[in-house]
Amino acid sequence: MADEIKYEFKTVRPVRGTDGWVISKMQKEGWELVRQAQARCAPQSTSVGRRSRSRGS
């Protein structure tokens, strides 16, 4: 299975109001947005991205 794609994952917690900026910056760096969740009791979000490991490693 040498052709299996391996991914690295990155979780970020941007400062309130900067979600869009952080996501666009990560996409320019080759990251793909996998999941975005809003916190229930605090006004904060968490974004999870992934990209292929062959890129830069």
C-alpha cells in the first residue's frame, strides 16, 4: 500500500472574529478544512485542517 495517502492534521483555535482570516491563510499554505466547531459556553471556535504529508516533510 505504498500509494496510500497519509495526512497530517492541525487544530487551531483562532481569536474571536478572525476565523475567516485563519482559514484562508491555512488554505493558502495547502491545508484543507476538515471540521469547524463552535464552543457551546464560550464565544470561541475550533478549526481542524489536514494536508498531505508528502508536502514539506
